[in-house]
Amino acid sequence: MAPVHPLWGLCVFVASIMIILSTLDSVTAATYTSRVPRTTRVPRTAPVVYTPSPWTLAHATFYGDESAASTMGGACGYGNIVTNGYGTDTAALSSTIFTDGYACGQCYQIKCVQSPWCSKGVATITATNLCPPNWSKDSNAGGWCNPPRTHFDMAKPAFMKIAQWKAGIVPVQYRRVPCSRAGGIRFSFQGNGYWLLTYVMNVGGAGDIGQMWVKGTKTAWISMSHNWGASYQAFATLKGQALSFKITSYTTKQTIVCNNVAPANWNLGLTYQASVNFH
Ligand SMILES: *[C@@H]1O[C@H](CO)[C@@H](O)[C@H](O)[C@H]1NC(C)=O
């Protein structure tokens, strides 16, 4: 029998411990990887669905004509509301509910009540504009949009779905409803090389935006500030980087991440669409 070195036993002992440890390690790793999809799949991506608010009394008037041409370029910054997907069923909100533009993109159902001019229809409108106060008129005689009144100055085609236009002004009941939008959120870029001004359109669910961030491939998340209407800005040089956006809903506080919305060769004046949306 060959002589056994006294340290040999110790070597075998250490080696066995190491084998046991590495086995334990791979067991832990296996358990970990099998757990990851479960935790990410179930609670975090479960869609938050915006539910309608109760019906509330207000009043409605209309502006513009049947073409809704005068509803273009409203205070939300949507520009051409028809080509941008909002159609002609839109309204200007009194400042009480316009809330400095945070109401931009919200959807409302409006029906006429308590007036011989009412028809049975319900209009579903998107908030695209502000109805400013006119303090030279009494709040109950023409100054319909003066605070604290809740008022909808509807595009004429939308108004004609709920009442005869001859009525001028009608009492209505309204409620917030989820906005159903086809496809993902859209981002329209303006600004310059050091300033990205983004108009956010086609937002589903509650339809509104409370906070927003942008991220280039070489940056961390950059908080964007509210400019006007539905536009948000970042003072940053982002040229040549693919851009992602993160949006928190004003109403639901739900946050959505829109990854790689714009490719690295993005340009000002163009609109980019995310693959995700609120519901
Ligand atoms: C406010 O009302 C006055 C009186 O009717 C009118 O002359 C004026 O044009 C109105 N202003 C706006 C901004 O609509």
C-alpha cells in the first residue's frame, strides 16, 4: 500500500465541503431564477383599469361650427385634433376642471338634462382646450366658464349629439370615463438641441399625465417639467440617443414605462409611438 500523506485527508475534506457548497449555490440559483418570472408577472403588470366617476351636474355650451375647425390648436397643444386621433368630439373645460392643463386628454360622458332642447344622446368627449373666464360677464349670464363654475364648452358636433344647438346653454350631467385609445401613447417632439419639448397624445385609461421622465441610452431618468397643456420638457442634450419615457397618471398615479419609443436618430418635429398605454 502506498503511504498516504498526512495532509491528504484534509484535502479531501476541504474538496468535499467545496463540492457541497457549490451544489447548494446552484440550488439557490435555480430557486431564484424560477421565482423571478412569478414575482414580475403577477402583481406589477396587472393592469389598473380606470373606472368611471359618478354623474355630476354642470352646464354645457358649444363653440365653433359643424366643422369643428375652431377647436384646432387648443390649450392642450394637440394641434390638429382630427389627424391626431381625437376627432370632433372634444370640449374646452372651464379653468375649475382644466386644472392648468392636467385635465388635458381626460374623457367625459356628457348628457343633457332638464331642458326641452335635450336629445337622448350621450357624447363622449376628450378635454382638448381651456374655456377661459370672462370677468366682464356675470358668471350666471354669459360668464359660464368663470370659476368656480364647472362648464363644458363643447365642439359643435359633440353638442349636437346631446341637444339642439338653438338651446345655447343646457344643464348637463357628466362623468369621467376611461379613454379608449387605439395603440400606444404618442410623443410629438419639439424644442432644440438642448431642450426637448414633448407633446403627449393618445393616452388611454384616465387619459391624463401627472409626471413624466425621459431617459436616453446614456442618461439616468431625467424628470420633465410641465410646460403647458399636455406638453412636458427636459433641458438636456439627448441627440443621438434612443429615448424611453416614464409617465405617471395624474388621476390614478399609476406609472407606465415606455421603452425605446424613439430610435437614436430621432428628430424634432416628428411623432413617435410607444407600444404600451394605460387602460
Ligand atoms: C368678454 O365679454 C365681453 C362682453 O360681452 C366681450 O366683448 C369680450 O369679447 C369677451 N372676451 C372674451 C375674451 O371672450
